[in-house]
Amino acid sequence: MIIKSIIVSIAIILVLSFEIFFPKEKIEFKDKFTRILKNIFFWLVNIGITPIIILPITIYATQFEVHSLFKFDNLIISFLFNLVILDIFLYWWHRLNHEVSFLWRFHHVHHLDETLDITSGVRFHFGEVILSAIVRSFIIILFNISLINLLLIEAIILTSSIFHHSNIDLPKKFEKYLSYIIVTPCIHWVHHHKRQSETDANYSTIFSWWDKIFNSKSKFIRKVGMSIGVEGDREQNLLNLILRPIKK
């Protein structure tokens, strides 16, 4: 847990610094403070439920004794295999969150954010986080994923989420080549485009190639100033966001 916290903290400091000094979008400051507070609220709630709900589910899954064909003695091979498996899971879980109406009730809260920055990368309804942990536990058991591997991969996942939601102006050529391997802001910002045809694309979390493999890569190129959010819907106040899965 300490290593995970250190990795994520360093990522936040670095990405935030780049956002402040090298922003790609000129963000209006109207209601910005309120918006950031809402996003941080969800982050803090999810941190709060982690030792109570998420961690017990995760620890139980990693300690569950089951005969698995996917057990490797080599630590590096084991880690890389687990990383790829969890990233594929995240791709399909993310896609299902858009395609299954019940799951969209929760994930919808994430997409209602009408501006993107590093706080968007931690804005997830706690209901979605709990559901994800429950479903993920079966993947952990099936593929015999160790707790240490899981914690390190979670740090990579969170770092990736913070990075690709960020408002960083990366050099075009650098981002172009980087996007062949991992999800960059230009890829993921398209996923947050207000036009639904783009929202229902670019589902990858860490490695960008899953969208190409599973035919969900958008052909749209990110444009500065494009509308962010949910088509036909608007951002809500904090109480409405909390109750959104029930009211939707």
C-alpha cells in the first residue's frame, strides 16, 4: 500500500505541474473550484471505502485457493501477464459500463464532468468502484493474481487515469508515437466528447491497442475547445450526482 501511495503521489505532483505550466486547453475559471471539490469528494469517499469494502474483497480474492493454469514462478513474467490480463478486463468492464444501462447509471457520473483535468481521473461514483471490485475479484481468483502484483498494477492504472484525463499540452509527434503504446490525453479526451458516437469508443485504460483489436477505436481527432460531457445532459450538483444511479 505504501509503494502504491508513493507512485500515485509522484504521478499527481508531476502531472499537476505540467497541467499548470503547459495546459492544452484554456479552461474557464467559472465554477472551477466547485467542480474540483465535487471531483475530490468522490475521490475521498472512494479512499474512505477502500479499507472497509474494497480491500477486504481484494485480499479475499488474492488468498482464495484455486487450482490455476496461470501461475508463473518468474516474478517478472507473472507481473507482466497480470498487467495485461487486468488491462483487458478494464477494457471490457469499461465498455460494458457504456453498453449495459444499469452500469451506465453509475459510470454516467464520471462522464457528466464538462471539463477534464487530473481530478476527472479520480471522479468515479462509489457504486461503480464497489461493483468493479466485486467483478474484478473473479478475475483475480481465476488468474491467481497476487496482492503485491495487484497493488502495483493498481498504481499504474490510477497513474494512467490521471495522465490521460489531464489537460497537458504534449508535443504532437511525441504524443503521436506514445499513443501507439499507451492511452494519451488526445485519445481519452475523444472518449469524453459530448457526441455519443465518440463517447462509445476509445475504452482502453493503459495500453491503447485494445480499441484497435476490438474495433472500438474512434477516427475522430481531438480538437481544442471541443465539447466535453454527455450528449443531451448536463453537469449536476453534488447531491444529484450521488443520487444519479437511483434517479437515472
